[in-house]
Amino acid sequence: MSASVGPRPAGARGGLPRSAVLFMLADGFAFAVVTAALVSQHGFGMEPCPWCVLQRLIFLVAGLVASAGIVVRSRPARTIVASLGIALACAGFAAALWQQFVAAKSPSCNLTLADRIMGATQLDRLLPNVFEARVSCADAAVSLLGVPYAIWSALAFALFALMLFAAARSPD
């Protein structure tokens, strides 16, 4: 008996659907970004401001949304899940840009939208090592490789959104 070499019939491929793999990548990426933020904070003393911790929250929620995308199989359901994740990524992108161009120039972040959202969730009290804002926005304006952290965050949100867009457009 000889094994056939050549293309397999449609539906005969093994492994996960491409969309599930893309959702997994987006999910892992979101949690890796938050992990990097926590390592920066606890390992290198880069304390977060309210806008920083709000972006962490958005990434965690977006990662959970991407997790849901791993198990859905219908294209309409994938599109809904990806759209929700992309909307969250857009909110995070806007928060990062606001942090960079507005909040970082302000002497205080008290009672800003980010401060109010984080206060309303009570996460700053429940998980202070992750969600407690410890410095003002001006003090949190640090750079990595000469690029402000807020810009890195905006780029990460954009990449996350592209992964979800690809997952939604996947034919499988």
C-alpha cells in the first residue's frame, strides 16, 4: 500500500480551525501584555496610574472575549465575538492615546474617567497588586526603548484587534 501524497480533501485536515488558533493567539497576547505590565511594575518599579490600570482591565476583559472565540464555530458567532473584542481594543487604544497625549501632561489623575471606572469596579481594593493606581499620570509617563509605554500599549491594542479581525474573516 502506498500513501498518497498531495492535497487532502476539504474537511480532512487535522488540528484546530484557523479561527480558533487566531483567537488563541489573541487571548495569549492579551494576557502576555498584562503580565509584562505586572513585571514592569513589580520587577522594575514602574508604578501604574489610573489610565494604566484601566488598560490592564480592558486587556483582561478582551482576552476573556478572545477565549470565547476559541470555542465558537459558526462564522456569525465568530464575527460577534471578534467585534466585541475589537470594540474593547478600540477603547483600550483610545485610553492609551488619552494617557499619552492628555493625562501624562496633567499633574493629577484624580477623578478622571479612568479613576472613576476603576473605583466603581472595586478592583483596586480587591486586587491592589494588579489594579491599584500608585502614581499620577505624569509620573507614570515612562519609556521602553525610547518609546512611551502608552504608545506601546496603543500598538498592542491595535495588534490585538488585527488578530481578532483575521479570526473573524477566517473561512473556517
